[in-house]
Amino acid sequence: MPVPENITIKQLDLELNGGCNYKCRMCPQADGREKDFLKKLPFDVFTKIVDDALQYGLDTVSLHGSGEPTLNRDMAKYVAYVKSKNVKCISFTNGYRLTEDISRELIEAGIDVLRVSCIGFDRESYAHWMSMDVFDEVRTNIKSFVRINKELGEPSDIHLYHLVTDISQSNAEIAAYRKNWVEETGAKAEIWLMHNWAGSAVELGYHRESMIASKYRQRSCGRPFSPLLQVRAGGLDGHTAGVVACCMVLGKDSDAILGHLDTQSIADVVSGAPYRKLREAHTNERYGEIPYCANCDQLYEIPESLVWTNIDEREYGQSKIVAGLDHRAFANSAIK
């Protein structure tokens, strides 16, 4: 079984805040999140984790998880700390609280990329999927970020994120999204097929696994072997900074905890028994032993998962926030 003797951590996904101000229809946590994970990640714990990861080759910190990062009023402080370590900093927001003041604070703190989740190609579909009738307000916030960024010399990028909501109308949906979001705001964007959040019961118009299960057999998604750590703001038994298996386990955080970085080191967690069990299951293709893996559509190959983008460094069919961070490539090299 491949256990990382020489640990490499290229990216940390650090959740700043466990709560969210939206109840998105496709989110498994729309009806509420487990209380243990409704916490703010303490700044001293955050700096401890970043400092620990630096020795393992850290080059990117993404300030996101299941919660909304702008609800943490000190968000710019966290960004500034990451940048003080000469590390790339990105984040993921719904954009509702992206006021001009917050935009300026984040840009001046040095944020490299701000990704905005805008699911819905027009006002009606946005209100339906995001459960907030704030289509115009969010577009105004994005345009303000673009304008302020230009005023400051364009040190940052802003990318919009959409999931196809009706596969039978995908071409029309993409065209409408480009018109109403990309052309309107001046931001770049990426459009993906919807996934099933590790098999969670969400009301989707289609499921990726039903499109491909007859054609492809299950194989490891590669995440247990990838140099990326997903860290929640909260944790079990009073802990914060709970490490979870991947970003797909929304609504299943308590079942997916691999350790807690408020008291443990990265080496302790990555080499610990829960992580070893996860890697062993993927090595031996026993995905049913891991509850949050058993029905996850990420176990299937689907090259067309990224269906449209105007972001230069993106490649269709891959989720590459960090250049070279292709989860499946790590599975292919680890499982032999």
C-alpha cells in the first residue's frame, strides 16, 4: 500500500468559516450543517497549518470548504498571511457579501484568484438553484471587483463557476450564461457538469454516474494519493481544523474526518490509520468499505466534465486549480 514516506503538500484547502448565508438547492447542506462544523477557523490554528505545510512544498492555499469565507470578517488577514509566505492564495465565494470594501481589502491583501459560484444562467434559474433572488446584486458585486482590480493594476483574477442544470439544454444554457454573466461582468468563467457530492441525495436533473456507469468501471479518483489536504473550520469532539477526505463529502463531514490539525501535525494525519485505511481501499478497489466513496460519481471517468471555459490554463475534463494537480494522475502512479 502506498503510504507517503516523503510527504508532498502542494495545496491546502482551508475553510475559514463553517456557516453559509445561502441554501443552494444542489448542496447537501441546504437544510443545515452539523453543529460541530459550524465554527470559525482560529487564526493561530490557520497559521500553524500553513507553516507546517511549507516544509512539504506548499504552493497554493485555497480559502474555501463548505462554508462561505466572506462571513469571516478577518478574511483579508488570512489572505495576507498566505501571501507573506510567498504562496498563491485563491478562494471560493457566492459573491453576495463581496462589497466594494471587501473586494478592495482582498485585492490589496494579495488574493490571486477569487472564484465565484453563480449557478443559474438567468435571474429565474439563479433564484431557483441558489435559493436567493439576488441575481443583479451579485453581478454588480462582480463588476465592482473587476473595476477595482483594474484601478489597482489587475493584480488579481476573478473566475465565475457554473454547473450545468439541464443536460438536455446544455448548449442553450451555456450560451445564456456567457451572455448574462461573462459578457455582462467582464469576468472569466468555467462551466462543469453537476456531480453528486459523494452520493448525497440532492435533487438534480441528471446524474453523471447514470450517464457513464455502463461504459466505464469504477477506478480510484486519485484524491487519497493527491498532494492536497482538505481542512474544515470545525471538527469533532471540540476540535477545529478537521481534515476530510475530499471536497465532495458535503453533508458527511463527521464520517469523513481523517484527523484534526489543531492538535496534530500534517505528518501525523497523512500517516495516520484513517488515512491509511482510505488509501488501502482505493489501492485494492474496495470503495464500498468507505461510506462516502461507495456511490460517488468521481469514481468514473468522464472526460467532458468541464464543458466550457475561457480561462487559459484550464483543460477540459480536468479539475486543475494548481498546475499539475491532476488527482487521477496520482492514482495511476500510486496504484500499480
